[in-house]
Amino acid sequence: MAIKSTDQAVQLQAAAMHSEVFEIGLFDPNSHRQMLPRVWDRNTLLRSISWLRLKNGRGRNIYIRPSGEHRLTLLDDIGWRTVGRLKEEGFEPAVIVETSPGNFQAWLNHGEVLPKQFSTFVARVLARRFLGDPASADWRHYGRLAGFTNRKEKYRRENGLYPFVLLREASGRIYRRSPEFLREAEEMFSDAKKRQASVHQSAQMGAPLSSLKTIEDFRKRSIYGGDQTRSDLAYAIYALAHNVPETTLREQLASRDLSHKGNLKRQQEYLDRTVLKARIRIREDVTGGSASSSNGLPKSTSTGQSART
């Protein structure tokens, strides 16, 4: 499906996003006031399509996100193969938008409203798992509204026209793996909060190793999709945050066959990288560091760099 009628695309996308109130962003990189925000209910949005079309024709890109806490997660800047992978692994998108030729955004419907912090955490987990843009992984990031043109200069054609943002799918469905994924994500989120608490305690004594989760507990989690590199990193973060000695951590990471990494030097380099990434991730948890824009604006408004979408 590729809906080209603006009125139909907006109506279908808004319905599939299951929100009664939306925040609409009209972004013009050449304007002093780059983002023109509006907060509309669904009926007002539909009545305002002509006005949005006018603003779009004058150079503004049109964005949308649910207002307030919501049940959706945006995966940005993914390819069609990733869309297929989402479906194969039980993460069928509620909305799929082709933002520019060959580039897509997918909205996943969790079936329940997620609190802000947990919603951002879930967005980051999904972005890492499905190679989405980490700069868009937060609870309130804008996605493109289908039916309008993508006004990025690099997409302008030889005839001076811009490509339309196409609505590819708008089922509104809750993805099949939602209950299982959210349950595991909540456990991971709880672990992350415990890490933050532990690193703030300067003289904390380490818990007995027997009471901690093992690396096998992480390797069995379906949330990592069988990717042992990801489960190794998750365990390394957990272990360091719980004061597991680094030598013990390295022994645990090396408990599986690492010969596919190369010779012994290559295997040692893998262990070094994993431990380093874990320390960086813990530091980010404590400082709140993230590549994403805190206000959910398109990346060009917060970083000065243009996104592929």
C-alpha cells in the first residue's frame, strides 16, 4: 500500500496511531523560528490539512507525535529489510511511513501507555536491536506525517519537485511480542535503575556473587534475539554495576567459544571492547547522556546535521 492522497494518508495514519490529541510540528530550516508547533485533537488535524499543505508548499516539513504519554515507539531511519525483520520477529509495526525513497519510519504499538522514562528506555532498546537511529530514540520524538512532501534540499528532483512522504501501512495493530518484550524490558529497566543507584554510592560493598544474575541468565533472554554480542554487553553492564571484579567478568565473557572472533589477540580485543562499552554505558546512565534530542525535534534542529529521513 502506498497512499498518495494527502487527506486519506493523514486520516489513516492518525487513526492507526491511536491518539486523540497530537502535537504537530511544522519545521522550516530556513526560518528564524524553525519549528511551528500545534497541539490538535484528531478532528482539528483533519480540518487543518489544507493549511498544512499550504505551509508544506512554502518549505515546511510536517511532523507528528502523540501528545502526552502514549503507547507508541518510533523507529527512525530503517530500511525495507529491517521492516521485514520486524515482522518476522513479531514486532509488526502499527504504522510504516516511507520518509524518502528507501528510508522508513515505523511506529510500534505496545498496547499500553508507557511512562516517560520507561518509554525512552524501550525506544533505545528497540533502536539498538533493529539498528534504528539512536538520535530519535526517546519517548516523544517527532515522526513524519504522511501525505506531504519531504522538503529536504537533497531530495529535490531535477524538475524542482520534492518526493512525497508515503504511508505504506497503517494497521494500528499491537505487535505480537508486546507482552513478552515489555516484561523483559521492565526487568532491564529495573536493572538500569539499580545500576544508577549503586554507582551513586561511593563506598558501596559488593553483593555476594552467588546472589547475582549469571551471564547465562542474559544469554537466555529472548529480547536479545540470540545475539550473544548484545547479551555479553548487557551482562557486562550489569556485572560492573554490581561490583563484579573485572577479572571475573572477563572469565564469564570468555566462557563461550570466541574463536569466530579470530585469533587470541582478536578475542582479547573483543573482551576489551565489551568492557569499555559497558563502562561508557554505565556512565551515560548516571549522567543522563544520550544522543537523542531532549525535545524530540528533528535532528537538524538540535545538532545542525541533516538526517537521512
